[in-house]
Amino acid sequence: MIAHLSGILLRKTTQSVIIEINGVGYEVVVPLSTFYTLPEEGERTELHIYTHVREDTLTLFGFHRELEKKIFLMLMSVSGIGPKLSANILSGIGPEDLLTAMAEGDAARLQAIPGVGRKTAERIALELKDRARQVFEREELPPPPVRTAGAGVLSDDAVSALTNLGYSPRAARSAVEKARADDGEMTLEGLIRAALKALA
């Protein structure tokens, strides 16, 4: 089972990346919390990996920090939550904010995350409250570094990220345009965050 990858970042999108190691390219699904931290294409990177095997499909999920992987696995332990939804949850809210919501049993905050219904939010709040508190006590939680993206593709990348989270293209585009109007000098990660606030 693959648990860690270190190599050259060949391609990155808001949904997945390709990392080349010894001539082999590994496609890895990443949440937005990890996408924000990625270097430029052609540079070295490394990710903590969860390998998901189902029937004849093998999917790699990658995380910048071990904390993100821990939260991802915690979410997957809840009935009805698979790896795709776990990654989407990490995309819809930062890991520290997510951990806080879980530790406080804040089902309303969890339900505000795209793709999380009321029952799922209540299960997360109930089942993971104590575990989240334990993680808070053990972990140091520095904010992830912020990197800028190419200005010419910011809006399209942000809209793509939001639609992959479950928002309609029209709503996503409207939110991105509003965020750009408020601050035309935003980075991609800042734009996505601002658009998510507008949508909420």
C-alpha cells in the first residue's frame, strides 16, 4: 500500500495532481486544503497518501500534512462517508476549522459544508467529537503556507473548484465574480475562500 510519495509535480488542478517518480506518473486526488500548498509545476513535492482499493479500481488521495490525512481517515470511519466525500469536506472547510467544528459538536457548521446533509453532519458531530478533541490536544496546528496562482486562470480555476464541490456553475461563477470585484489582487486560494463565504 502506498503511504507517501515524493517526486516532481508534473501537473496540478484543483481536483488532482500527477507526481513523477522514476519515470512513472502517479495521479493523486487532493482536497483544496492541500492544493493551496502545492509548489509550481516542475518542482519537487511530497504528499502523505491514502490508497483506496475498490473492486478493480485503485485511487490515491494525497495530503500536504499528516493532520489532513488523520482528519480524512476520521471522517471515513463515520457510516455513509467514503473517501470522495471526505476529500470534499476537507475542500469545503480548512482542516483547523473542521477539527474545531467536530470538537465542538457543531452540526450546523458541518451541515454548511457542500455535500454534507443534516444526518451526516449530526453523525460526524456525535461520533467524532471526542476524537477531534484528542487530536487538538496532541497536534500543533500551524496554518498552511499560501501560494499564488497564475492571474489569467484564477476565475476559471476557482469556478471549477466550486462546481466540483457541488455548487451550480452559475452560482459558482457569480460568487467568484463578486469575490474578484471585492479584491482584484486575490490569490487562487483566497478567491476560492472568499467565494465560499459568499455562497454560505
